[in-house]
Amino acid sequence: MTNYLSSATNNGNGRVGRLLLSLMIYKWCGLSHPWLYLSAFFDKYRDEYINYLFQFSSKGNWQDWIAYCLRGTIAQSKDAIKRFDQLVHLHKKYDDAISQIGGNVRLHKIINKLFESPVVTVTQLASTHNISYPTAKSDIQRLVNAQILHEIDLNIALKLILL
């Protein structure tokens, strides 16, 4: 209903309603973060979205609208779980790779931080982990050698290191 009301009273694209729906699910279900990205479902099935929205506004058919929104919520919940499982697997793979190269506790902390922010510079790493620039550069090189990080040269003075 929130998505419909927002779509009907806004400019019709439903972005605000989808955001409100995600935030309501987050709040009502006691999630730690608003994990669901409902727009992916609504964009993928845009014709149905518009049809159900029209049916609701013109004929009061709210049952089909709610069923459609629930299908979207279920689909995006499954997608979020799949992505979460993939991230857990990737994190374990990186932890194992660090252990195989004789990594220290700091390298494991760097990996953890990269899952929060997957782009890093040597200067950022030195500052974030309170280490010297040469140590940060060496740690990044170890992670590049372990094929965990990949350097991207942007042909400017700034170099970013990506997970």
C-alpha cells in the first residue's frame, strides 16, 4: 500500500514507495540493516508493476497489488540471502589465502575492512590501520600477489586498489 500511495501521489515511478517499503521491512522485521533492494524486482517486472498499479488505482484491486509486492519481497529476500552466502564464501576464501601466505592479524583486519569499503589507497590503509606508508604499501602488495586485491591505474596521480 505504501508503494502504491507513494507512486500515485508522486511522479508515478515509485522510487520513494520502494524505499519506504524496504525501510518498513527493515524496521518491522528487526533487521540489522535495510538489506532488500526491491527496485531490482520492480524494474525487472516493470510491465506487471504498471499493470497492478493501474488495476489498484482504477478498480481498487489491492489484493493483486499486495500479492505482487509480496512476490517481490520474497524474490529479493532470496537474492539477498544468495548474495550474503557468496560474500561469506568469498571472505573465507580470502582468509584462507592470507593464512596460506603466512599472513598476520593485520592482513586479516585489512580483509575485514575491505568488505566494508572495497576500494583503498596506500594512504587510506596506512591511516585506517595506523601503520606507516611503506608497511601499508607492502601489505597491499602482498594482497595483490595473493590475487585478493587488483590495482587499477586511473592515469592520474591517484591509484586505487580494488577488492
